[in-house]
Amino acid sequence: MTTGHVFIGTSLDGFIARKNDDIAWLTDYPTRGEDHGFNAHMARVDGVIMGRGTYETIKDMRPWYYSKPVVVLSRSLTQADIPGEIADKVEVMNGTPEDATQRLGERGWTAAYVDGGSVIQSFLRAGLIEDMVISRIPVLIGDGISLFGSLDADLMLEHLDTKAFPSGLVQSLYRVKR
Ligand SMILES: NC(=O)c1ccc[n+]([C@@H]2O[C@H](COP(=O)([O-])OP(=O)(O)OC[C@H]3O[C@@H](n4cnc5c(N)ncnc54)[C@H](OP(=O)(O)O)[C@@H]3O)[C@@H](O)[C@H]2O)c1
């Protein structure tokens, strides 16, 4: 089965986007050319599993942002909704986190970058996230789309590392305890 790995930026108050999907507070934050490890993270995964919400916010990016296959979890989209230019790079999958990791594991994926607030939450609930790199931007945005949500039971994490960058971004690596 494929393991899930999170790499995500949040406001200090725990949001990944405003309610209207605006993430300028994150993308425009001046990080002075620092390497926060995104390329190294991409190198260790076989592809990306993202929610339809995240896909909707990046689908018009050209050139296409991802060097590895992207699977969009959705019950409302079909493959016919994916624009022709990226149809060979993006696959719509209608299934639970368990189905998706099972199917991708059968294709040889050992590790997947799991992205999108609701999708990360459902993978956490399903016990399919192995580790999380969370980069906190020193800003409070007050309201928005939360990274974390309700759980059936507490989930214990092991803190492995925290780095504070000169820009003020603070990045922590956690492993989910089994
Ligand atoms: N700060 C960051 O680093 C970062 C990273 C990624 C995303 N974002 C932002 O986060 C926002 C999107 O997050 P989000 O939480 O709204 O949406 P999301 O998790 O990306 O997508 C949720 C959608 O995925 C589909 N889905 C299919 N299976 C699912 C499952 N098992 N669990 C949950 N959803 C499933 C559903 O759409 P259907 O109705 O089609 O089934 C659901 O509405 C965007 O604003 C994006 O820009 C920020």
C-alpha cells in the first residue's frame, strides 16, 4: 500500500487558505530564496494525490506545475473534465483514501504526496499518513480553510525536527505514531 506524506504551508493560526481559496498570504510571503525542501519532498514520492478543491485552484497553471503524476480524488469530476493539455498528467479517481492507496500501490507507488485540507484530514482519519512537513508562516489570517479537523480518536505524533528560517517561516516534521 502507498504511504501518504504531507508537505504544506499554514498560517500560524492553522489555515491553509482563506475561505475564498486565496493563498497570497503564503505565496507572496518573502522567503528570500530559502530552500524549504519542496524539491526534495517531490523526489521521494511517486506522485501526488490531491482533493478536487486543490485541483480547482491550480488547474489553469501553465506550464503545468507537477513533474510527477497527479491523482485528483473526486466524486463530482470525471476524466473528461480534465483539459486535454494535462490529461496525460492528471487522473481523476473516485474512491476512498483506502481505495486510492490500494490502487496506486498496485501500480508500484510506494509514497504519495497527499494535498488539500479535506483530503489530508480523511487520510489522517484512515491512518494513511506517515509523516507531515508543516511550514508555518508568521501571520494570523483569522478565518479560512483549516489544515486539521475532527478525528475519531486522538492521533499522537512524534516531533522529529523543527527549523526556523531567517524569513520567519518555521518548519516542523512530524511522524504519525501507529
Ligand atoms: N497552504 C497550502 O500549502 C495548500 C496546499 C494545498 C491546498 N491549499 C488550498 O486548500 C484549498 C483546498 O482544500 P480543501 O480542503 O477545500 O479541499 P481538498 O481537500 O483539496 O478537496 C476536497 C474535495 O475533494 C473531493 N474528495 C474526494 N474524496 C475525498 C475524500 N476522501 N476526502 C475529502 N475530499 C474528497 C471532494 O470533492 P468532490 O465533491 O468532487 O467529490 C472534496 O470536496 C484551496 O484553497 C487550496 O488553494 C493550500
